[in-house]
Amino acid sequence: MSRLGGDMTRTQTRHGAALAVATLALTGAIGAATATSAQAAPSSIFVISHNLQKKNSAVDRVAQQAREHPGGEVLLFQEVCAQQVDRIKKLGQAVYRERKAVNKNCGGKGVGEMAVWTGGNRVGTSKHNLGAQQEGGHTYGLACVTFTHSARKTRACSTHLAAGGDRFDPVREATASAIRDKANGWITGDKLRVIVGGDFNSRPGDAAMDYMYADGGSTATGPFRELHQMRTGKPARGGLNTFYKKKIDYIFVSKVDSRSQGGTEHARKITDSDHRVLFGSVPLKSR
């Protein structure tokens, strides 16, 4: 009896040990698979673009909208008066690029664009003059903040193209072409994920936008996907109206760094600016 009992005890011990090893191995495999899955899970970034029309109340409302979304956000502002810069800098890492030195609606001070990153891992800021000029002293370019997000260096830029009728189409096209060329260098040469948003004063089908869109017709020569395309999963150009009954505001991300679907898109009249706030979650991918 004692010998049999001893054999049974040793057998149970061996079985218990084997089960423990198998359980540990299975647990480790599941843990490793979970970790790998988490690392491979598609990420996203929340982006807001808004033409403030120089209004302080619009700054505060966009800040409130950003706080409703957890995590870091990209905030792209246009029509920022010089005296609003310090107010906006309180929202995060920010850069201001002056587009015109004197604007009567800014109390005789300058007006321009700003880019803000509300999260951490800031790399730096930069301003880029793209050369195109409109009568009245406007110069056009990009205000950019660079940061690390989802293990990728990311550059987010705010811009504003020339306002006015058809006679300003060549100015808008020249600026958009310069944005494309600058972005291509960052995307292919520097391996940056690039986000560009702002008031383009152009509809999706206009010639200026050919330089931005990567898809959406044979004339598209740009490197970007737009927010509406990432929401619908379709390459066609379009989107929600952002200025009365027109879409002239956009959020673009480099095509090689974005997924073709899985994004969100909203355009809401929640400030006293004459532009709606354009915002959404941009679905990202690794190269």
C-alpha cells in the first residue's frame, strides 16, 4: 500500500509539474501574442482644424472640444491674431507663422496660422515660407510642430491659402504645389508622418487640390489622404461642408502613413466663426 501510494504520489507530482509547465507555456504564449497584438494594433491621432476668424471665443471652444477627447491632439488654427498667440500656446507645444504683418481686424497687428500638439514627446517647431504672394502683403506657408506619436516622428502643419475669386486660382495652385513638394521631401526623404490641415479656399475638385490628394481622379498628384476619404473608405474627393454650403477646410495625412478606412469626420458650427470646426480621428499605419 505504501509503495503504491508512493508511486501514485510521484505520478501525481509529475503530472502536476507537467501541467504547471504547460500552463505556464500557454500563459506565456497568450501573453506574448497579446503583447504582439497590442503592438500591431492600428493607432490613430485626433486632429482639429479651424479658421478662428480672429475670435477669442473660438479658441476657447476648440480647447473645450479637444479636452473631450482623451490623449494628445493636433490643433491647427488659421486666422490667428498676434495677440491670441500666447492664449493658444497655453494649449500645448505651439508655433505661430505670421501671414500678414498688419490686419485691421487684429487691431493693426499681424495675422497668421498656428499648429499645436497637446501631447508629449515634442521634437521641435518650424515655419516655412512657400513664396506665393497675394496683393495686400500676404505671404503663404506652413506653421509646423514636430513630435513623436506611436513610435513615429510626426510633423503637423497649419496653412491658409489665398482668399478671393477665380483670379487668385494661380496663387492657390502655386501654394498647394509648394506644399506638395515640401511634404514629399519630408515623407520620402526624412521618413516623417505628415499632417497638413487648414483653410484652402478651394473645393475638393478645384485644380489647387490636385496637388494635395493622392487619389480621387487622374489629375491627383499629391501625397495625401483626406479625412473624408478615411471615413468613407473610398478614394473619391468630397466631405462635409465647412464654410456655408462649401467644403474649403481639410485635414490631410500622408497616404503611406494612413489607413484607407477607419477614420471619423465631423464639421460642426460650435463657435462664432463663419467656419465650422473640422475634426476627427485619423487612422494610422506603419510603413
